[in-house]
Amino acid sequence: MRPVVLSGPGREQQGKQLGLEACLDSCAGKFVRSNHRLMAAYMQLMPTLVQRRVADLEAGAAAAGVEPAEPGVSSGPEVPRSMEFAP
């Protein structure tokens, strides 16, 4: 089979379409690279933000006269004895 060769207005439209696709690919690539840089910056800052938040919570607990919880232990709401599971 012979390839179809467009001429005239069809060829011009095809050229515009290819240009638009190239532009879209370029923009998408820029967005992805920008997003990767943003996430890298976020990942660098996150430990500092978490430490600051923990320090603020501990300071608030100390001011309220509450002992801070042990690291890694959840200090959720107290469960009444009547609701505890007994085997």
C-alpha cells in the first residue's frame, strides 16, 4: 500500500495539530519537572516541620501540667472501664 500524502488544507491542519501536540508535551514535561522540584523541597522541610509541631505540642502539654506521652505511644481518649474488652 502507498502511504497517503496530504496536500493543501489537510496538510496545514496536520502541521498545526503536530505543533499543538508538541506544545502540550512540552508543557506537561515542565509541569512534571516543577512538581518533582516542589516535592523534593517539601520532603526536605517535612522533618523540621514535624519536629517543630512536636515541640509546640510538648510545650503546650507542659504548660497545661500534662505529662507528654512516650515517643511512639498514642495518647488517645480514655476508655471507660465499662467499655473495655474482658476475655
